[in-house]
Amino acid sequence: MRVALAEIWERRREDIVGRVAVLDEVIAALGSGTLTPALREAGASTAHQLTGTAGTFGFHRASDLARLLEHALADDAQLDPSCSASMGETVLALRRELDRPAP
């Protein structure tokens, strides 16, 4: 089972890690004060997908980081440009976790 998951991860890795770019876009827009509701929703959805995907492939820390971002981007969460720095650090940590070899 682990071997099969590792093989699937390697085939899908680039696509999955590429989703983090959406979160980068969200952080940039938040920092500049131009975050739209549609982009915020896209970021929350992406973070939700990454939470599940990372967990499925054994990247539990990445899953936890994506979950933090998902909650931060939820409709009822208060966001202002000052949040962008800490959220950016979370995205960077998420990217680092996903760049590690599959567990």
C-alpha cells in the first residue's frame, strides 16, 4: 500500500504542490488590500483540498498547516493586511513540507 501511495504521489506531486501558488496569490492580494471574495473562496477551497491530499499521502504536518490556512480564509474569519505576513510564513512552511520525500 505504501509503495502504491508513493508512486501516486510522485505522479501527482507537481500538480499538488502547484496548488500552493493559489495560496501565494491570496497572500499577495491580502497584503495589498485587493483580496476579493472569489479569490478568498478559491484559497479556502485550495487549502481544504491540500488538507485532505497531504494527509492521504502521509504529510501530516502539511495537512495541519493547510487546515490552519483553510480556517483563516473561512468566510467568517476576520482578515486584514497585517495577517499576510504570518499566513505567508504558513504557506512557506506548507511548501517546505510538501517538498520533502513522501513518508
